Amino acid sequence: MNPLTAALEPLFAQLQPRLVEIYQDLHQHPELSMQEQRTAGIAADHLQRLGYVVTRGVGGTGVVGLLRNGDGPTVMLRADMDALPMAEQTGLPYASTATATDGDGDGRTVGVAHSCGHDLHVTWLMGAAQVLAAARDAWRGTLMVVFQPGEETAQGANAMIADWERLGLPRAEVVLGQHVMVGAAGTVSYRPGVILSAADSLKVTLFGRGSHGSQPQTAVDPVVMAAATVMRLQTIVSREVAPLDSAVLTIGALQAGTKENIIPDDATLKLNMRTYDEAVRTHMLQAIRRICCAECDASGAPRPPEFTTLSSYPMTDNDHDATARVAAAFHAQFGDNALQSKPMSASEDFSVFGRTWGVPYVFWFVGGTDPRAYAKARAEGTLNTLPSNHSPRFAPVLEPTLKTGLQAMLSAAAAWLCAPPEGTRDGNA
Ligand code: ZN
Ligand code: ZN
């Protein structure tokens, strides 16, 4: 235990019912990316009541709360707030029935659900903010609590950063964040170095020349061009990436034409790529362009393809020293329930803050699966059937996940806010 999780103990019994209420309310009122007005208002009002200096509307709906408490490092704790455009199928009594107009521009009405657990992230951070405000004697420094919009669309962190200087907000010396994931509830997992992949999504438009389906000699067929391109793109991972460097390239959408006897004018591919190494990422982005351009040339396309970046998430590459500090705090707090994680092929915009400021950041996972269900699935070799993030059946168990996430956030924060001043630590002055 550290001074902050020690402060949590006597408070938790009183805090827990209120946090469950907040969580279930957020869960029933999910909001799509960059539309998190209600959620942001709840978080900001909470911070204001606790005595934080609160800045609202940072990069859209983002909220920054500052609590200055003497000399010491500025430590940032971050939670993302957005939900996903999908209908919930958990069957929980507090399941979301919300709908909204999807932000992709075609005006569709979609279900909205917290299927990535960001409602829990907000709840954890509100709870941690409350403990830190109540236990000011236990720490020194400046606490910066950040509620971020638009993680699922890779917009939010960049939007907040774009507003940061103008609003006169300070930079943090270390940035800390956590995500609920499939894993036994009660466990936390960390990893020095890369923990989450980079993700790049592109739209590629291939131009042909449309004509009657009976007269292919008068056309440049974009369907054939697209088919060849899709097959050739598969050779990037299998033939151009070294066996020990892993990567993913998925073409998730391929659209062309309307009718069987019309050769259309163009075809569109939408692809997503995951990488764990900057050099591999750069190579693959270049290879995608090279192959698309060359396939269009091979078909005699009237003009080169057009590339549009749909989203781009940097790698989450945890600082080694800062992660060692968090890991020590986790082992002291959780013992055998502090685990080492493998790199995951999911992506986050969390690292944008640390990257922009050139400061260390640490991101870790908190297990949210019922421990008995997890142990059973592990024994049966069916871990991949447990509902994961972005599944309509994703439903983290609240006990003990709620408390574990609070303890994890507080333990990591304590590694800076409760540490002896630099130079006196470990006697290595
Ligand atoms: Zn997600
Ligand atoms: Zn998420």
C-alpha cells in the first residue's frame, strides 16, 4: 500500500455506492465521439465541487482539472469519455437504449453504447480525483486530471493539444492512463515499451473509365483494378515485413458499381493497418502507395489513385523508467495480481500528450472479466470467446474492477506525488 491507496481504504465504503450510481448513469447515457457534452459536464461539475481549477471545452468537450498542492511534479491522469455507434446486447438492467445520429455524415440513426468501457474510465478518474482532493496531506505537487473526448475517432487528444497553449494550461511531467480490458477482474497488467500498436486507416479511390458491361474494350475497369490491388496488398505483410516484426493490414471495405452490366468509373478501398515499429509503419505506408499506383498503371488508369487518411493513432510506447516506477507501485499494491502484458493490436491516442510534450507516459490495463469466467475460459482454451472491448456483449464486472482501477490510478500517481524529492530517492544523490 502507498499513502494514496491507504487514504482510499477508509473512504471506499462511502465512495463506492456513489461511484456505482455515476457509472450506471454514464452507461445509460453514452455519447458519441466529440459529442460528450453531458459526460463532460458531470465530470467538470464534480471537479469544481472538489475545489479543482476547472477548464471546460478543451478541444471540444474536453475537461482539465488542476489541483495545486505545494512543490512537486505535475502529474496528469487521463480518462477518455466517448462511446461507440453500436447497439448494446448485454442484457444488463442498466443497459443503454440510446440512439444518435452517427457522425460519419450519412445521417443514419445508430445505437450508442459504452462497449469500450470509457464510462468506467470516467468513473475511476472521478473517484481518484476525489480521494486525492480528500488526502492532500498525503502528497505534494500539482495534479492534472484530464477527461478526453473522441478517443474512438483519434480526434480528441489532438484537439485538446491544439487548444492547450491558448488556454494557458501547464504541461505535465508524466502522463498516466488506464484501460479496462478482458482479463481477470482484480488484476492489472503493464508493459515497458510498446503496449499498443499504431493504427493507420486510409481510403483509396481508384479511377477507371466506366462503360457498358458488354463493351469492356471501351472501359478501364476499376473492379478488376481493385481486385488486383486487394490481392497484391496482402503481400506487404507476407513478403515485405520481417517474420519477427508483426503487422496487420485489413481491407475492411471494397466498393464499386451499382449494376451487373455497367462498368463503373471508380472503386474505393478502405484499409486499416497496425504496426509496432516506426520503421515498419513507414515502410508499409509507402508500400501501400507504391502498389496502388502501380496497379492503376498496370490497368491503364486515366489518373493516379487518391489517398485520404481516415485516422491515425501513434504507437503507445511506454517509457521504460517511468513504467518501472509504476510496476514497482503495482507489485507493492497488488502482489501476484500485477502482471506483465503482451503488446496488444489495439490502438489509442493517449500517447499524443506525452509525445507532444516530450515527457514520459505510461498506459496499462485493468482486467474487467469475472475472475471465475476468466479462469474457466482459460482452462478450456476459450479465452477468445469472452466478450471483448467493442463487442455488443462487453460488460465489465464492477466488483472488484471499480476498486482495482481506483487503486491502480492512485498507486501510479503516488509513485510521483508521494515520492521523496529527486536526488534523495534510493540514496543516489
Ligand atoms: Zn475502443
Ligand atoms: Zn477504449
